Amino acid sequence: MTTTKALEVYRYHLEPGGLFTRGEPAMVSAVLGTCVAVCLHDRRLKIGGMNHFLYPKTKLFGPSNSQYANVSIPALINMLRRQGSRLEDLEAQIFGGGEAPGATIREKTGYRNVQMARRLLKKSGIRVVSEDVGGVKGRRLIFHTGTNEALVMKTHRIRRGDFYPYRLRLAGA
């Protein structure tokens, strides 16, 4: 007999600069343009987490918060390690990093975000098992932390209101 509790899954929408982990399965969503989301999953514990960062790295004397990959990715890894994860049990998926059509090399924030995510994960010894990055379309992402499954919907143009009706349905509103 299946109980209602077993069917309930916590749902959360991650805004830019956000970090999320939970000790039990959850569905986390995000809307990505040039931003990148790194989804981490612990194969042994069946838990995971996700970040959503805007920029590749902080400047030498600039702000240091989770809007930057070089802060956000290590913080996400540490959050999972505090929940009992071991680096060898973690695997990653990378999403986002799109660009506006005609973006110049200097404006390639999405590309630089993806490169930084790959570099930091490799440095940590975490294998990337899947990615959907680059291009000129935005992405709507839903990640299940317990199963490591991700659903990516691509869109021509990201508007703040595009995702919220779906987000409200996820929350049961």
C-alpha cells in the first residue's frame, strides 16, 4: 500500500544566486538564460542539490556571494558534504549558459559560466554525466534531487512571468 507521504515531494523554485539542498527528495526548478544551474546528485544517499549562478567568478576585491560560480559551486558541494555526501558519490549535470543572438566575445557570459562550472567540478573530482548548455534559447529546468532526473524546456525568449504559472501549479496553488 502506497502512503500519501511517499507521494509527496517538496517543490522549490530557485532564483538567480540561489542554492538548494535537502536531505530527502525534492523537485527544484529554475529559469536560465546566460545563467547556469549545476545539479549535484549523490548516488549512494539518493539526495542532491542545485545552484543557479549568474557570473563565472568574483573580481579580486569584489562581492563574494552565490551569484558567482567560484563561490556557488564549492558552497553547494560543502552543503551536500555536511549532509553526509562523499565526493566520489557525487555526479553533476550542467544546464544553461545560453547567449543572446549576436553577442560579442566580451558578452559571452553564458559560455564563461559553463567553462567555469566544468573547471570547478573537474577540480573537485566530480564527474559531469549530462549537460544541456549554450545556444541562443533560454531554458526552464526541473530537477529531481532523489533520482537525478532533469526536464529541460527550451524557449525563444525568457520573460519573468513565463515560468510562474507553472511554478504555481507545482506548489499546488
